[in-house]
Amino acid sequence: MPKYILIGLIVVIGTFVIMNYWPKLHDYTKNKIIASIFGIIAIGFVVLISLLIF
């Protein structure tokens, strides 16, 4: 039970930190962050599909 409370607090605090610092970042940095997130999602999708096939 406490781990769910900690996960919830981390998500909420992380969201507020991102909301605070996102406008202060340069466009190039924002693009790199967004591309990295989509890259991680794509790699995770490929790994998941490969695990389901084999």
C-alpha cells in the first residue's frame, strides 16, 4: 500500500516540476526530449511484440 502512495506522490511532484521548467527550455531541448520519449515507447513496443512472438 505505501508504494502506491509513493508512486502517486512521485507522479504529482514530477508533473509540477515538468510544468514549471518546460516553458524555460529551448526549442531544441524540447524536441530532443519529445523524440527521446517516442523512441523509448517505440523500443518498448518492439521488445513487447518480440517477447509475445517468441
